Amino acid sequence: MYKVCKKCKKLYWRNVTKCLKCNQEGTLDLIIPQRFKVLASTTVNIPSKEHQKVPYNILAQKDEYGNTSIRKTFKYYKTGAVIKDKQVNTNDYLICTKVRYIENAAIERLFTFIEELLKYSRLFIDINLSDCKPKPDFEAGKMLSKKTIEHLLSLLRKSKTKYGILDNDYSQIIKIKYNLAPDNKNKDKKCRHLKVISINSINSIKQDTNTIYFIDAKYMIKNSHIYKANLLFLTNNIKLLKDFFSSGKIDDNLFYGEEAEIIYEELKNYE
Amino acid sequence: MYINGSYQTKFGVSDKDFDELAYEAIEGCLNDAGYEAKDMEAFVLSNNLNYFTESQSHTAAIIPSLTGIDAPVFNNEAACGAAGVAFTKACKLLDKFDPIMIIGVEKMSAPSTSDMLYFVATDSDRELEQREGLIFPAAGALVADMYMKRHNIHISDLSLISLKNHENGKINPYAHFYGKEVTLDMINESPVICSPLRLFDCSANSDGAAAIIISSKRKKRDDVRIKATHAMSFDLATFGPKDPIDFTSITKVSKKVFKEAGCKPEDIDLAEIHDGFSIMEIIVPEYAGFYEVGRSKYAIRKGENKRDGKLPINTTGGLKACGHPLGASGLRQIHDLRRQLIGKAGENQIGNIQKAFAFNFGSIFKSISATILEKDV
């Protein structure tokens, strides 16, 4: 997930809004690659503080746009192997993405995994904005980031679907209903709710039917400390997420986006 | 611009604390240059990891605590390239403050290897590299793997670099590996840290300090002239560009420094090349203009970079055998070039030389500095 300037071809990993090198507006393209070819790999045999479980492999990979990046994996890939993001094709799913500086790109990536599912759905979004209210400093990490909500809404606007907001002053409202398919032709489509929550409130969340949970885990609170985890999740089964957080156990087929073992290793750093 | 004096503590595992290492380098450098601390108009401090290793930030203010002198102290942090960049910074400040002392210090032996790998890894990109487990030996390994495949370099070429640097370090009393015999078999049989790099392809974490005093005036006969120095930083992430092993960043800095010095790579008699990993001693001479890209390996096989070779490189042991206290290495390189230029390199002395080149960098060619020194006869 990165931006490339159309004019000078400069690649930016960070969330810049203008290519200052060219000093022109509107030259940046947001790229969310989905297909990677392995160029080289190394096996790391020495543990370090944040990567205790060894051996692991690091791949140098080239995406479909020709740009390169690296990836940690516990799996073995040969040079030339192709790694692709796959669409959700199971009844239950837990999708995870790392946020690498450009949060809106991470959110967009999350939804690409359920693109096909959403085609056949009407979607209503419930955002509990009470989560966004300022909290005392020590609880700041519990807040659902307002920036995240802005990005989410912006993504849905970008998808050119009609939507409605119950109150114009959205900083005051509790719920936003968002209808991806409001026209009559789509009346029969399955109705789903998208609940947007902070990771720090998952224990109080109950499983509802026909609900997709968008979980903001950029900041996590453990033992009164706030950690920058920089993760986002999407699931239709909150139990999958709760179990994964408590034990790391999940059927690999139900985990999309990142490698489950890699994410669980990261989470263990916050224990 | 001249180097009036320089000093290096013994690199390695030291009983001395950070402050004591810094103090030894400061006092030694003042004595070598014939100055008193109060003569210094400014200090530039180079350090990378003190926040982690000693729980002490705001390192600049340690200098007045050690010298008793209230003076401007400019802190500089640029990963393994901190000292080289600090040297360039000091040279650029010389029209405002004259003379200036540059001090590089690092204390690395106390933390566990696991912690130290993490501390050093914080010099890489947080989201793109640290989270992906790219400790620096792994970054060096990926670069090595791709570069070796493209240019048909054999692992035995890396062994020859390591062997040469250990031969040089063995006779350098200030080197981490001083007096230690390292054989080709030991190198070849050393454990793989991150494939294809083995233990002896990686520089060691060391404690150490170095200091240099620069001035616009020549103070004594064996002062060395700073012909040119330049530093630049580049996009932090190692990977991203379409060709991640096209190291034009090295060429940009080197071209600039050669142009400023009014000379060419072929005029250089001796080079100090940052060999944090053995593969770097192949890559840097190629992109800095000493060899065509892909040709370094032939020079290594012919022994051209040995002390008696056509272009001696790392004649005192390089980072590989001197050890690599991150914040001090770039100054140690310049100190060793000065020792060679003024004929005070002891057993490592290579004869009468005129021009020398130092190349230091942080992360994988991200904060780069290059300096050309000349004997002032």
C-alpha cells in the first residue's frame, strides 16, 4: 500500500497528500497491490526482542506494479513463487491487515476481501460514536479513531453507492445508517449491519446475526499500557476474533489478509 | 579544513561506561591535537542507541558534563552512519565555530543479543521493515542474495573479504579482534545467521569511542587536509523501488565528493569502506566508482584490496574486525585514514600515501557520508 506520483514516479510509503518534489496537486495514485512474486528470501535463525520465534523467512517480493517490498512468513516460498490475496470464500471469516502508514489504503484492502459478498447485500453501518468521545488520558487508546471513521465513510463514498446519515452533525449522532444498495431493484438483497468498534471494547460486544464487525486495533490497551498495534480486522463472527486473541488458534482457512501466526506473534509482544 | 588531532579508544567489550568511553576519547583527542577543552568553540556528538542501551537521552548535554565547558553541542543520529554524517556536519559548521570536536560513542555490550538486534533494528522503517522481522543481518542477507545472483558472486568472495579484514584487524591494537587468528575454515564453517550471511560476514557489536578535532587552520606538521566531505539521506525503506539493488544513492554522494575534491577514484591510494556486512565491501567500491558494477569480485580474488594491493581497503580491519560501535565507526574510519596518511598506523602502515577515501552509511545506504583526506606536504 503506497502512493506513486504520476509525474515523477516517486514512490511514497507514507501518507503524503501531495508530491512535494513535483509540487503539484493531484499527481498521487494510491496503489493497493494484491499479487506478489518472490524475488529472494532469507531465513532468520537468531531471535530478537520482537521476533522471538525462529526460524522465520523474509521474502523480497515484487508486486504487479513492479515495485518491491518485504514480507515475514513462517511458510517456505521458492524464488519465483506468486502470493495472492484471495477473496473470502468461507461462511465465517476473520480478515486482518496491518496498517502501514496509509490507513485509508488499509481499510480499502480489508473490504476488497469481501467485495463479492457485499455485491449481494444491503449494508447498514452502525458506528457507536460514544466510542469517539474524548476520554481521560490513560484511556485515550480506547477511543475509536475519528480519522478511521472518516476514512471508512470516504471509502463508501468512493464506491459510488447512495448512503444516508441520520443527523447532519455527525459528531453528535450515535448511529449512521449506510445503505449500499438502496434502490428498489435490490430490495430482496440480504441485509447486513457493519458495526464499527474499537478492539478495546470487544469483550462487551455480543454476536449479532447478519453483522460484520470492523475492528479498529491501531491502539491496544494491555495492563494499563497503550501499544501501537496498527492492525485492522473485519469479521462476521466475533468469537473467531476473541478466540484468536486469547489463544492464537484459528483455522488457517478462515484467516484472510495476513498470516495468522505472524499476527499472533506480534500480539504476544503486548503481553 | 584540517584534522588537527584524533583519537580512538580500544573497540570491543569494555569495562568502561558510555561516559567513560566518551571522556577517554575527548581527553585523548585534545592531547593529540595540543588543545585544551576550552579552545573548542563547538562539539558535534554522534550516537545512535543511548536511549535504549543506557536509558539516557539528551546525550548532547553529557559533553559539558564531561568537559566542564558550556558550548554549543550538536547531536547527530543517523544509525550506523551517524559518525560520518556528524563529521560532515561539523565541517559545514566550521565557518561559524572554529575549532570543533566531533565525538562518536556507543556502548553495545551490556544488553542481550536479542535486545541489541531489536535496538539496532529500530534504525529501519517501523511499519515496513521492523514489523516484518527485518533485523539488519536479514536486510544485508536479502541484498547479498540478490546482488550475488545478479553479478555471479560466490560466497567464497565474501569469505576473502572477511579473511583480509581479520588479517588486518589482528595486528591493530585498537581493533575488537586484535590478536585473534581467524582462518578461512573458521569463516566458512561459521553458523549461518541469515542465509546466505554467516557469522563472519557480519560486523560485531562493540563498545567504543572516537574523536576528531577539525579546524580551518593548520596547527602542526602532521595535520591532514579535508579535501571534501558530503552527506545525504535517502528514503528509509530498503525495498520499494523497482530495482532495490541499484544503489545510485552511493554514486550520488561519491560523485559529489570527488567533484568537490577535484579528483577521481583512480587518484585514491587507500579507502575505508563501511563493511557492516561483507557484501558491502563489494557493492560500495563499485557504485562509488572504483570498479565497474559487477567487477569488484575480480579485485578481491586478485588480492587488490589487501594492504599491499593496488587499492588497499580497510587496512586496519574495517568494521568487520575493528568492531562496530555504531555511533563511533565513521570517525574511527577517518581516524585510521589519518593515521595512515601521517605514517602512524603501526604494523598496519601501508607506505607513503597521498589521498584517502572514507565511506560510511546508516541502514542500507540510507544516510551516507563520504570524505576525501589528503596529506598536506
